Amino acid sequence: MPQIDTTRIFQGAFDRSIRDAVVEQLNTLADAVTALEVAPVAHAASHQADGDDEIATATAAAGAIPKADGTGTLDAAWIPPTIPVLVAAPAAADSAGTAGQIAYDGDYLYVCVDTNTWLQVAIATWGGE
């Protein structure tokens, strides 16, 4: 399992609980990316799109192989809930949000750690004060 090196991200005084929450979310993202890098089952690679033997479907279902719909969009139901979703920056710590959502603006990185519960960490240049 890859781990994110946070020693260069967090420097100076900060709230440890915010750092821990951000690190946990970043490591979850790293695990999800690693899981996506696993090669597909060998027999699935032999199926041709729109061919007689195609087994992929645009409709999410247990045990199905995903494919994009006619517009090239993958149904959101195919996306595992462990992959953080980038959303607009929240206006307040109790703004609407779902655990795993991430946002940013020019000053802060925001992580939703529970329903309607956001943490923030200041963004600064590396090596700067």
C-alpha cells in the first residue's frame, strides 16, 4: 500500500487532527488508484466493443463489466465510494458534504470527514513562511 509523504506538505504549527484527516483521505485515494492499476481479467480483454460477444454494460450491476454509455460517460454508480470526489469549496465547516469529498480554493484544502463536517488546512508554498 503506497503511503503519502506528508513531511513536506505540513510544516510549522497546525491542528494535528486536520493533518491526520487529510493524510487519511490522501492515503485512501492512493489505495484506490493502486486498485485501479490492477490488470483486467485476461478473458475480458478479448471481447470487442459492440460485438456479439460483448459482455460489458453501461448499467452498473454486481459482477458486470463497466463501459461508458453512448455519450462517453461512465455512470456514477460504477465509481467506488472510496474515491474522493472533488467539489466546490464549502462556505462553512458545517456546509453540505459527504465523507470523502475534497475541495480547494486559493487559500485552503478542504476535506469532508463526515456528513456536513469539513476540515481545512492552509495552502502555502513549499519552503515558505
